[in-house]
Amino acid sequence: MSRPALQLLIAAPRGFCAGVDRAIRIVELALERHGRPVYVRHEIVHNRFVVDSLKAKGAVFVEELDQVPDDAPVVFSAHGVPKSVPAAARDRGLSYLDATCPLVSRVHRQAERLVEAGRHILFIGHQGHPEVIGTLGQVPPGAMTLIETIADVAAFVPADPANLAFLTQTTLSVDDTAAVVAALQARFPLMQAPRGEDICYATSNRQAAVKAIAAACDALLVIGAPNSSNSLRLVEVAEREGTPAHLIQRAAELDWSFLDGVTTLGITAGASAPELLVRELVDLLATRFELTEREVEQTRETITFKLPRELEPA
């Protein structure tokens, strides 16, 4: 019996970004240098496969610094941490490595400069996300107000409308954020904007790549974790384009009924999902369908980030 035909449109760029590559490499190099175990505060990136792979190599993931033994090395995740965390590590004499994505660190430095200049920061982001917690923790309490929605813009009452600035989480929806920013600028025309785009290149590029294929797809699958902000945004982008979309962590989670009536399927992966998970999904689809596969490249990414100085080769 012949298998039904299924065309795959695979978005590019997809999967790992430079910040994720760097963060994973930091943990691997720390294990090479120190041996097992190396502790990691919070998931190094939001992907279960990556976390489990590093656990198998000797990484131990914890949520709080007080779970790290006194003589063990610790790595801070790519999402960034409040200033209080490295300060506590120094107080305990812990050896630590900071795997914060350099683009998140750039937002941290902007926040510091804006507060030093006397501005109150409106930070556009998602309550409780590790990146938001880390960024809020760069400045004194009360120096920054979290804005999630246009309704939050309307409800905010500033002490000094002439001394405001805004920054954003790096993994937001480009379109949703633009709407919130427009509402802020309409209310507070004197508000200072960031020195460039805070939403990172990888988030923007992956959303644009989904937009480029969505109209030609009957459905779209996003490989990523349910706690991965940039992966969740890819599902929203597809659905906004009118294309049904599902988030799955691994091929084994695929609900085959989602493919009923689908002849063209889009596939992408969030910035913390490795390419081998994409190939795993394609291999599974090939067991039931006669596949034709086409990669649709929207942008070519060439960005790389340096490792922390202490891990650079001698």
C-alpha cells in the first residue's frame, strides 16, 4: 500500500542561536576543566533534550544557589540572573561562570545606564520568565515597571512622565511588542527608546521565517519546550497567519490526527532546540508519508559570541 504524499517546508533559520550554542559550550568546557559534577542554576536553556544530555555528562541542575555545595563550580543560565546571585556566589567563595546571552547582558547594561540617568524603565516582558527576573534584578527595587499588555500601558501612572524609558525581553513576539511600544509612545511621547532593537536577532529571524512559509502550509509544527518563550511565540506567529500550529518537544509527542488532511507541513524549531530533533521528526514522518522536503531560507545567520575569558584557549 502506497504512503500518502506530504510536502515539508522547513523554515530557516531555525533551532540553536549563537547565545544557546555559547551557553551549552560553557557547561561542556566547565565539565572538561573541573570534572563531574558542575552545577547549573536553572535550566541552561529551555530544552529538555539539552538539559538531559548535559545531565548525562555530569551537570547538576538546581533552582537556587543554596543548593550548590561550597566547593562546587556553578554556571548561571543563558537567561541571565539578578545581581544578587553572583554577589551571593562571591560571598560564599564559589567558582562561577556566567553563561548569560550577550544580547541579554546588553539589555542589563542599558537598564543600569538608564537608572543612573534618572529614568524610570518600563520593561516589556512576561511575568515570571527567568530573563525578566534577571533583568529586573539589575536595578534597585521600584526602578523598573513590568508591562505585559496594552492594558498595562493604560493602567500605568508615572511619577514623572518626562523621565521614562522602555526596554524589552529579548524573546518576545515582534508584532505584539510593536503594538505595546506604539501604545507606550502614544501615551508618553518623551519616553526614551532603547539604543537599537532589544528583541534578539534569532527571535526576529525565526518569526520571519515562519511568516515566510505559513501561508503555503496546511499546518505547522514547532519543536521546542513549553517554557521556551521564543518557541511559544513561533506557534502564535503561525496561528496569526491563519495556519494551525502545535508545539512539540520531541517527535514522539506528535499527535498524528493533527496531520489529517495536511498535504503541506511547515516545520521549525525554537532557538534552544537542536537540529537533530528536527531530523528525528522528519524521520518519523517518513514512516507514514512519502516525503518531499524543501528548506525555505529567509536569512542566513553568521553571528557567534566569544566564550568568557576564563574559558578561552590559552
